[in-house]
Amino acid sequence: MKKMLLLFSGGLFMLLGVLFVIIPGPSLLFFIVGLMCFSCYYPKARHSLALCQRALTKSCAYLDKKLAR
């Protein structure tokens, strides 16, 4: 039951992410939450989530450096 609920909510968040790519909205947040739900059971999703986290960390550090000038 728990696995089904996590997979359903992960799919829902991924669909919302796709929807918010088409219309303006917080699509990246929904993709990350969807990957978090899928990462409990799928190693490939866990790897993709780690890649997203590293990319966001780098981009935030870059923006902090640019805004500090």
C-alpha cells in the first residue's frame, strides 16, 4: 500500500511538473518532489535526484557569487 501511494504521488508530481513546463509555474519543484517519491524504490531515480541536487547547488553558488558584487 505504501509503495502504491508513493508511486502514485510521484507520478502525479511528475505530471504537474510537465504541466508547469507548458504553462508558467514551479515545474522544477514538482520534478524534484516526484523524483524524491520515486527514489525510494528506483535507483535510477535516486541517481537523477542526486544530479539535480548537485546542479542546483552549483547554480545557487554561482548566483550568490554574482549577486554579491
